[in-house]
Amino acid sequence: MSDIDYRTVLPEGWERPRGFSHATVARGATQVRIAGQIGRRPGAPSVAPDADAGAQWAQALANLVSVLAAAGGRPEHLVMLRAYVTDIGEFHSAGAAIGKAWGETLGRHFPAMTLVQVSALIDPAAKVEIEGEALLP
């Protein structure tokens, strides 16, 4: 990431978290805030009712990166993600699929992140919604 000044923060004596960073420090020229993206394929009227949490996570993350690309950014420009899931247990069960999707979409880039369980999302079939913040050079 030579085009932005970016580093993760790990307090002394803390164990490195798995799959996210506690905080990031980034400097760049343009902020991009990406609205929540659900696991709906572009052009589809809604989330496929049979799509599991792992598949929805993969699609939501891909959608987020597509929006970022349309704004002129790349995955490594992400500095913050917020993910909302309707069932934290299902999220944990889908860990392998979520990890695979992360690797294929973001690689080894781990921005600061928040994950919360909510009672429902805008699409009744949606199980995942991910929003993000990026800093472009």
C-alpha cells in the first residue's frame, strides 16, 4: 500500500486479533463511505431465499468492493468495516466460507471491524449486511 499511509494498531501486550484489526491509522486524500451491502446479486430483485450466511457474506463483500472500485478505490484502501448479521451462531458456523470469501476478496488486508447481531435487515431473506469506509490516495 505505497499510495496511502496505513498501519494497524496493536496495544503493547495484546494478542493480535484474528481476521480484523483493533484500529487503523490511515492518511490519504479522499474518504469513501460505502452504504451497507447485502448478499443480493447485482440486478436481482432480492437476496436468494436459499442463500446461506457464507454465500451472502461473499456476495455482500463482493458488492462492497464493487462499489469501492466504482469510486476509484481498491480493497487495500478500506480502513473500517461494519457487518450486521441476523444470527451470530450461523455466522460462526459459516466461518470457513466467510474466511474463504475474505481471502478471495480482501486477501490479507484486515481493516478495523465491528460485527453485531441485529433482529432483521431490509431484505427479509438477508442474513448479512456490510458497510465500509475507505481512504483513497
